[in-house]
Amino acid sequence: MLRVRFAPSPTGYLHIGSARTFIFNWLYARRNQGTMILRIDDTDVDRNTQASLDSIFDGLKWLELDWDEFYRQSDRLDLHRAMAQRIFEKGLAYRDFVPAVADSEEKSHGGGPWLFNPGSREVTPEESDRRAAAGEPFVLRFRVPREAGRIVRFDDMVYGAQTKSTADVEDFALIRSNGMPTYHMASCADDLDLRISHIIRGQDHLSNTFKHVLIFEAASEPGAVMPHFAHLPLLIAPDGAKLSKRKHGPVVSVTTYRDHGFLPHSYVNFLCLLGWSPKDNREQMTRQELIDVFSLEGVNRSNAVVNFTEQDPIDAKALWLNSQHLRSMPVAELAPYVRATLEQAGLPVPEDVASFLHLVDVIRSRFFTLTDFATRGRAYFADDFVIEGKAVNNLDVPGARELLRELGDRLAATPEFTEASVEAELRKLAADRGVKAGVLINGSRAALTGQPVGPSAFAVFLCVGRQRVIARLRGV
RNA sequence: GGCGCUAUCGUCUAACGGUUAGGACAGAGCCCUCUCAAGGCUUAAAUACGAGUUCGAUUCUCGUUAGCGCUACCA
């Protein structure tokens, strides 16, 4: 049975890299009828925040991503400690009574890596037990094998065969002196206990995996199968640095894209294209298509740049992809998002469903985000819109306002109100007054929508509705 | 410093020894057109560098350089 997990630590908002890790896990699970597990890795009590946890849930909810099982590590500390104890009893871990050094530089300088505190490995079991019983604090460390030539190896489904000499692996901590398991201990214990079959996570854990292999080997029963590993390339900033809120601002948070009016799925689609490819030049894909085609073989090995600037936090390709989805998805699927956007902006939603769908269908052809419906599309829903500068230019064409008012009068005098009838009326007026139809067409668009650009003008007349058209033209 | 990973157009990527190195976004131009998008066409743009293996390297090997990651009683 295939089981994957996404295991964030609640120490910040939901990062877009984390979101992508969730998505790849989720896609892999859904693709292979597996189980998606959400596990909150909250063993660092000092840094955990409720706000961060909320942000994770909010982000995943917005992206419409779900999971089948939920755990939090703080509920499972006994399991972690028991597994550490088992490793200790096998002699594969030892108590280190040396206090933590405040400055970690102290450890590592001097050329080679820091491996362990001198003497701590050699403390006799009797002395160790005695000092522990006396209440002396200690950190439980893994006793990394020190025989010359000992190699740790594993196969990564993305990065291939990996090896590392144990001479380069330090005696890492399993249990802190305050009794809390470390990330490595808790993560491995849970992965084992939850029978995770594939650990799919960021590449920043690639070198940690050697430690995890050591823990798995020490903690599992003989013959137990180790999880498979698949590491994902990182998402980085245009300057090559890791994305960080402090340095790069809001681009790193999924809420930024939500607030910019992205469709959840199009953002998922965009994230998928960072570090993964279906290899057939397809870019715009539905969620089902993504599920059908996702595979670890398609995952890249080099980091992917999220292309933003200080002026514009949105990657141009993400915006393009959003517009593609916005314009091509079934309008009935889009409508609820538009409805929510309008309601949030305090705009009334047309009651008649059919005409609402038609309206959305017409105006979405020029929009890029959901936000556009409430801003550039405001005049379709409310009367309190402002006429943009460039649109004003269209009205300021000599004679335009008079003509538009007259058009309003003529339309008021004609009961028929279809694209064809409006066009006929407008062209007739232009011919009667000897002006180009464009003056009336562009002027109408400006007067009716406040926008210099938009859908075909005659479609606009119908979308705005007869009453409003007449009122707006006459009031120009 | 040590160890690990990575390296194709500005960006995302395709090409699992033989291609005029393909696609997409962004850029430029043209067409279409009631505006603006969309769409169509065209254009500019890349194999980090150096060796080696091979009849032939983007592709395999080694080195250099660069970037990233790990090197915490963070995750």
C-alpha cells in the first residue's frame, strides 16, 4: 500500500515550496491509489505557533488539497521516545552529558567536520546510568559507526544512488536534554510507525537522509523494508537564494496568490511546472490530467527559479497560466469563484443564473485574475464605477458625448434590444451623423464599462442590460 | 573548511550518443480587428569552462568554476 506524507513544521506561514511538496505528494498518492497523510512536525515547542498552523490549513484549503489521515507529532512523543530507547538499548545510541555549545562555530572549526564530543562515547554504561539517575541532563546521540570505510547508501527516486562515508556523519542528537525528540528522531519514528512507503520532500533533506537511513536501520526489525526516498529540487529566488519572507517578501506565501485573484487550480498547475514536466510540452492541465500523468521520473534535479521582481511579485507565467484557465474552464465551474470574489468586494451578484453565467463568460475573455471581475469588471455589477483616464479620452472625442446621448435616446425608443438591433441602431446613427462607427463603439464601451478596453462592444450592451445602457448613455 | 547535490535561451523546461538543440512565458514585428486581449505567423535568445571516451557528445567520465543544501540539543 502506497503511503506518503507531507510533514510541515508550524513555524511560519505556508511557503510556496511547501505547497509544492504537498502537491507532489498528493499527486503521487492520487495517481497510485495511495494514502495522503498530513503530519504536523511540531517537536520544536519554542518555535511553533498557532498562526502558522492556521496558515497551513488555510493555504491547503484554498488550494483545494485534501488528505486522508492527520497526525501531529506532539501527540506521539511517547512513540518517539520509545523508539529512541530501543536504539539506546541496542547500544546504538549513547548519553552525552556535555552541555550544548551556544556557538556552533566552536564545534566545526579546525578543518574537518565535528563528529562527537571527545570522551562522551566512551562513558561506561554504569557511569552513564549513574549520572542519568542522579538527574544530570544529557542529550541522547546516535552512535554513528566509526569503522573505517563504512558507507551509508540509499537510492533516491529523483537523484539516484547516494553514498556517504560515516566518517562524514556526526553523532547527531535523537533526544534533547529537555526530553523532546529531535526532528530526525521524531520524523523517522513516525515514518516507520505510519508505514510511510515514499518519503517525498525537499532536497534540503537529501544529506539528512543518510542519518535517517541510519535510524531506520537501527530502529527497524530485521527484514523490515525502508521507505523509498524522492527528493525535490528547491524553489529559489531570481538571485539564486532560497526564498525567504524576510528577504523576498510576500511572494513566498501562498496567500499572496490567493489575494491576487488566482484560481486555486491554476496555481497548483503553475507550481507543478516548477521542477517537474510531463515531457510532452503540455502546460495547462486540469487537476485530473495532472493526476493521470504525474510521475517521479518527470521530476527535475536542478532548483527552479520563481521569476518575480520587486515591482511585480507575480511570476508572469503564473499569471498567463491563470488567464488560460480562467478563460477556458467550464463557465459553470468558474462562476462560484467569481461569485465569492464579488461578494467579498461587496458587489451584488445577478440573481438569474443563466444571465450571470453568460456575463461571466463574456467578460472573462479579457481578464487575467478573479480580482479583475470586481475591479475592471465593476461596471457590470454596480453603478458606482469610475471611468478610467483612457476611457475618458474616448468620450472626449469631439461630438462623442452628444452622439452617445442620442444613441441612448434612440435605444430607449426601440423596444428590441439584441446585439444585432443595437449594432444596427448604432451604425445607423453613425451614418446619419456622418461619423465613423468606431467613435460610438469605443465611446459606448467607455461610458458603459468605464474601461477603454473590453469585449466586443455589442456584447457589452447586452451584458450591461437595457435599463443601465440607456441611463449611462444619457448621463454621459 | 568538510561532505552532498546541481549546471540547456532572461525564466520554466524538452531532447534518456546522431535533431537546423524543440515548446512555453516574457521581448520585438506582422496579420486579424470596433478597443484590448485571445488567436495565427515571424523574429531574437541557450548546452558554464577545460580535458577525456567515441566515427559522433547537451547527453558518458574526470577536472575547474559557480550556485544551492547539510555540517544545531531548528526543521
